[in-house]
Amino acid sequence: MDFSGKDKAAYVQETFNSIAGHYDLMNSLMSLGMDKRWRRIAVQQVGAKPGMTILDVCCGTGQFSLELGKTVGREGKVIGLDFSQKMLDVAQQTLAQSEEKGRIQFIQGDAMELPFPESTFDGVTVGWGLRNLPNLRKGIQEMIRVVKPGGKVVSLDMAKPTCPGFKQAYWLYFDKLVPLMGQIWAKKASAYQYLHDSAVEFPAQQQLTRIFSECGLRDTKYINLAGGVVAIIAGTKPRL
């Protein structure tokens, strides 16, 4: 993957800053509107309940955080963390018009060094963020560190479909049409070419589930969505 002379962290930050204003529209277009349902399922998998405190890593424009906020209720709290300030600016604008604004806080931070003590959160989520990290295992280990024993770590991200025919059509769409859509609606084809390239390099759902386990989570599993185009990976931090 070509980062144009930058390290991955700097390239990703610059890329997401550049598409922040169009990010939610593009997600809806690329997923045919299914991204909202996917987030709701991921919220269920992290076990979010009223009164809980949840961390949403790589929160971007805050759509996952907002869905979590609906579930934790007035007595709960959601912290959304991202290192792209422009993505967070969009998240703040959306939050200001939301009923969840009293229970969600957005902060700028590094997923590689989460600014929280051990065992702080009842659950941790990351949506379409793990593949952007410069060190996948370290990012997962940081999420495990800050979740309470018995709490879950849940990732929602691109996956790799295996059905013959559908698999080839999907990668053709992702490689050719998605960058074109990015150029038309976001004026940034290269950002959406990166989306394709990062998805190609990202571990398949079966492998990522094993990595979750190797990092120390138990009862790890994956759930395929949309024929394996997207997958939820979940695991539980062992109790002491």
C-alpha cells in the first residue's frame, strides 16, 4: 500500500480529515443504507445496556457512538475517541442536534495509547477502524486493557466474502466503482482507493477472530453480515 512517503498513521489522519464532510454520505451509498443496521447488531454484541459506560475507538463522525448512546440511556455514558479532528468536528455537529448529547463525549486521542486507566469501561467498540491502525495487535491489546473483566471488545469492519461469483463481483465493485463514487461525491478518489487497499490487506474474519483470541480474549467469534462483506468480531476479557 502506497502512503506517498508518509507513515501509515499520518497518511490515515490526513486522509480522513480530507473526507470528513462526506464520510457519512459515502458510507450510506457504499453500503446501500445497510450500515445503520450493522451498527445496531454490533451494539447488541457488545452487550450495551442502560447505565453502562462504553468506549468507541476510532469513532470517526460518531455514528456508532450515537447508536451506543441510545442504548446506554440517560444513566450511561459513551466516549468516542478518534485522532482526526475534522471527523470529530462532524461528530460534534451531529451530536448537538441529537437527543443523546448529554451522554456522549468526543475526544481526540490515539488508539495506540488510549488515555484511560485499566478496566475503565463496560465494553469497547471499534467500527471500521482496526484496519487503519499502524499496529493491529497493539490496538486490540489497548482495548482489552481498558475494558473491565467480563466486558466485551467488538469490531465492525470490512471482511472477505467467500461465495464464488459474489466474491469476484464484490472486489470488482470495491476496486473500480467505490473510488469513482469517492471522486464524484467526495472529490477524493485516492481516499476510497485506500479503503479498497486496506480492506484487501486486512485479515479475513476467521483470522481476525484468532488474533482476538491470541491477544487474550475468550469466547471469540465472528458474525458475517451481507454475505461476508462486513463482519462483527467479538471477544470477552477474562474475569480475574
